[in-house]
Amino acid sequence: MPEPCKLYRIPLDGNPGTDVALRSKYIAAFGSACYVSEAGTFDCFYKTWEAACADAVKIGEASGNAPYDKGYECEPVGNGNYTLQVGSDVANKITISYDDAPLQSSLIEIKGIPTEVRGPYRNLVEVTTIKPDKGFYCSSGQVGDDGMTLNQREWVLEVNRKAHGGEIHSDLAGFTWPCVDENCKPTTCTEKLVLLDEDDGKTPRYDPDRAEVHHVVPRKDLRGCRWGTNAYKNAAVISARLNQHLRNKVPPEKEVVQLNKVPPYTP
């Protein structure tokens, strides 16, 4: 069993799990600390108690209810939890709990609709255990030209290569993102169609146009907990430079929309 991801949870007013408008208020107030879990729950978790306490005092205001009194300090309970006084009565307290943070949902909101990531390798047969925070290094069950078993990453690249006459094409060709040029001036980068192949001995190891296999939903969420899996539907072949830009971010809508439109590869 994987180790639980222990974080500090603030107690939200109302029921944002079912009240979408209230959920939006909390996200607007507390940002990436708040998320919907795979089980459908909605909470706000923090890496440190200090950050949790700083936002906890804003819960009343953020929810649209009576604002909490401010100026009080969080006090340790002794079991990892903290309490925060939020009213003039000393008994008027809330608890910041040190809890196991649930797995964040892998559905990405597209125009307000939770959407499954279904990348172009979604039809490849899964022969290994699919887990959050796992790289594409498990066995694919396929054998390469050298007679050796290919791992998932190698198989994805081989499928892409065979589909394009020996070249590796980016699954996000034409994708644009903000970057800087060689003079450190802001500009816009555009993903190339043809990428450099690691099997070509002339390809530099750290070339920014080298093909990499990217986790669309990152292996870790924004709080450092397990998230994206090694499922083929979560894989995309992109350049090293674009992979660096997208790393450890919630997948942008345009990335998911573009990948979900790519016809699935057939090995």
C-alpha cells in the first residue's frame, strides 16, 4: 500500500461537493489548494499548517457567510491538528485537521465540464498495473527488434515511429505557449511536428526538440501527492521543451482538447 499523503485540511462551510457555485467561490478564494477527489469530495488541503491557518480565517467571507473574526493565532492540539478561534467567544473555534489527502480526480474541466483525458495511445493494450505516480517504465508485453521486452515508454515511441514512416511526430504539433527567446525576451513557442529521435545516435541527450513521453495528468498534483497514472490514455509524445513547460501543472484545457481529438494509434 502506498504511503498516505498527509496534509492540513480546512473545514469549509456549506456543501461545495454538490453546490457548484459555492465550490467556485472557494476555488476563487483559495486556488489550487482546493480540488475534487476521485470519490467526488471537495476539500482544501495545504502542505503547512501556517498556510492552512492563513486561509482558514477567510472561510466565512469566502463562502458568503458572516466573516470570521481575525487576529487570532492557530493553536496546536497535540495530535497534529490545530484550532483557530474565529469569534469573540473563546469557544468559537474551528479545527484544521492533519488528514490523509484523497487522490485528486483525473478529470479536467473543459468549459466547466469534467472531461476524461483520452490521449492518442488510448487503444494500446494495458498489460501492467495502472497506478498514480507511476512512470511509463513497466513492461508493455511487446518485444523490440533486438528481442528485448519494451517498456511502456519505448512501446509508445515505437508505435508513434511506425505510424509516421520512421519519424517521431509530436502529438501536440502546433501547440503554442509563452516562453523566452535566446535573449530572454518574452515570445511565443510553437511545438514542431517532427521531433528528434533518441534512437538516432546523433540526437543530443538534452536537445529541447528531443521526443519525450509526457504524463498529461502529471504524476504529482500541485500539493505533491500522487495523481496521474501510467495508463496509455494519459501518455503523449511531445518535445522536451514543451514537456518542461507542462510539467507539474494542471493540464490546460487546450492541451486536453487537442489530444482528445487525435485519432488513436493502432500498432
